[in-house]
Amino acid sequence: MLAPNLNTAAATPDAENIAHRRTLWRWHFYAGLFVMPLLIVLAITGTIYCFQPQIEPLLYRDRMIVADAHGPQLSRDVLLARAVASEPRGAVPTLAQIEADRTRSAEFVFRLPSGESESVYVNPYDGAVLGTLSVEHRVMKQVRNLHRGLMLGKTGELVMELAGCWTLVMIGTGIALWWPSRANGAKGANGGVWLPRLSLQGRAWWRDLHAVGGVWLAIGALFFVLSGLPWSGSWGKEFKALATSASLGYPQGAWGEAHVHSTAPSASASASNEEHAMHGMHMKMDDLPLHQTPWAVGATDVPDSAQASAHTSAQAARVSIDDVAALAAKNGVTEDYGIALPTKPTGVYTVSYFPADPRAERTLHIDQYSGRVLSDIGYPSYGRVAQWISYGTSLHMGRYFGLANQIVCSAISLGLAALAVTGFIMWMKRRPSRELGAPARPVRRAPMRAWRGGLTVLGMIFPLMGATMLAVWCVDRLVFGGRRALA
């Protein structure tokens, strides 16, 4: 019997380590290849949108900014009447934006006969109409559409959602690839662990810059992904509905009344109830023409009931917008919020307050005839998950601690864009001509049970991502599986 080859036995752990590292590198490569261009779009648009409060008044100063006359302002109903008079026949007012700043004009949103929406700006001191802006085509709306869905509708939203999910793979594999370098890096002054080794040259210099920068930005990138996915078009919508139904988002029992709706005086109760039974579909809070809606209430129904009789509704007096604003102030909502206006006899006024501090978030539904507060939803009413997401959203958008929050978010976003650029440069430096340049598959298959288990769990939580991971694995095996590393 031959004696065992000690060199081979000793080499086995090294071979497994190499196989392990190459497998991680391969998945990091595929994740980066898909995410790189989208990460740059997300970073740039996110940075721009983060500074929306400063940018929009500069872009549209002639419509949004007025001189403070230091005198009384006209009532909001008079201002709305001036806006209505300036709009084409058939335009329906749907939103009044309430601003506390006396140098801001009054904004009213109209739904036009064409189906699009338009903001009308009115000087609150003399009632002069200052101009209009398309809600759908204003610059910041386009930036937001790029950020959320590449301006490609549902398809773009799915692509961006996938980009967020694959960023999780990229972060995990990137940290794992960086981790073994700590022992080797300790030999140098900077070590290439927490600071890049600037003495290196060529692809090694870019690799150090990419790895060290990625580690510093990993927590921020992870936070951006986890706080952004609840707002995504597919998974986010389903997650919101699930959280709402399980009382982890907005608890269903917080409404307080069985059928919350505006009731016109003298309306026939029996006729109203009969028609209400036939009316099964309700508008969601996310469907209202509000500029911003708290995540926790987005999937909840807007209170509604059956149509009241035309004779009754014609005689009913509607409370004024100023009265609604006074009710909002009485309930603690005093500045920078939207009032969705009722567009039918049984509609309600909906006050939506989406401040920088999520603990102050508020949603009020107010009877349009009596002015009675039908429902008051605040942060304490949210489920635990919704409370966490509210904080995450405020931080994600750069709102929670003011300008410093905006600067931190911008630094993380632009840092991630720089990582995408360095990753691209590294790829171009090592990629053979007319080849994809994917890292070669190792000869032996590394066990990596924890990683495979983690990817499986990730695919179960995000089914769309799970399907694409399976597709990538199949393509990798069938198309790019021929070349293996000599390890």
C-alpha cells in the first residue's frame, strides 16, 4: 500500500478555499454586471431627489415664490375659485397644498379632461394666478420616475426592484471576498483593509479602491436597499398589503366607525345603505392625488359610501377648505400638508401630513358636510413594522435630520456610483477581447451550505429575485460553464 501523499492532503483545504472564493467572485461578478448601470441611475436620481425641497423653488421660482406682503391672506376657498376660473371647462380640483411659509404661493391640483393633472399656483395676497405646472411632467416627478422605474412603467419598476435585490447579493459576496484579505493586509501600513494601498498600480490599485470603498459603504447600501424595497412596485405593494392585513402596518381596527363616509343632510338612510352594499370597490390612499402619503396608510381604503341623491347633495353645504385647515390645526397638523378634496357627494376631505419626523405623521378623514373628523390615524396607530419603515423612509429620503441627512445620503449614493465605475474599470482591464470575462468556475465544488441556504431564503422572500437567480444559475451552467479554473 502506498503511503498517503501529505502534500495533496495539505493542499485540500487550500483548494477548497480557492473554490469557495471563486464561487463567491462569480456570483459577485454576475450581480455587479446587472446592478452596475442601474446603481449609477439610482445614485444620481436619488441624490437629485434628495434635494427636492431646495431645487423645485429654484426651478419654478416665478410660480412657487411670492413676496411676503406682511398682510392678511385671502381665504383658500377664494384662492381656489380664482384657480378654477383659470382652468379649462371640465377640470376638477382634487388637492389643496397647505404651506406655512408666507413666501410660498397657494397650490391647487386639478384633474384635466385629458386625464392628466395640473398644479395651479395663486398669489395668496392678491389672488393673481401665477402659472401652472404639469404634475406628471415636472422635473422632480421625472427624476422620481427614473429612480423608481426608469420611466418604463411597470416593467421598469420590476427591473429596479430586481436591482435592489441583487444589490443584497453584491453586498454579501463583496464583504465575503474582502474578509480573507484582513490577515494578509495587516502586514502593510494601511493593509488594504480599511484604507486602500495607494502604492499599488494597475488593476490591483483599482481592486483595493473598490474593496475598501465597498466595505465602508456596505452598511449604507444595505440600509438604502432595505428601506427602499417596501416602496417598490411589485414586492413592496404585496408586502404593504400583507402588513396591513396582519396589523403590522396600519391596523384595520383603528377606523373607529363601520362605514366612514360623508353623509349629506336629509339623505335617505335606507337608500344609502342599499347602494353601499352594491358598491364593493374602494379607492386606496395611494390612489389619491397627494404629493406624499405615509407608507402605513397607503394600502387602506379611502372612506366612501353609496351615491347620495342629486337633489339632496345639491342642497347640502360643504365646509370650506379653511374650516378643514382649522380642524387639522386643532388636531396638531399645522404646516406643509395636503388636503385631498372630495370629488363626489359621498367623498371626504383627506388630510395627509408626511413630515420629516415620522412620529408626527397624521391622516385625517373629515366629513365634507358636517366637518366631523371621521378618522384620525397617527403614528401610534401603526404596527411595529410600519413604524420602522416610517423611520427608514425619512432617513432614506434625507429628511429626518435636515441638511446633514441630505449630505450623508448623497455621499453614500455617489460613493455607490463610484463603486460601480471602479468595478467596470476592473472588468475592462481583465476581460479578454470579445468575451464576457466571467471568473472561471473552480474545478472542485465548494460545499458553501450557509451561502446556498442564504440565497434560498433570499429567493423565497423575494420570489422575483429567486426566479432570476435560478435563471442565472442555468445560463451559467449551460452557456458559460465550459471554462474552469486550474485549481
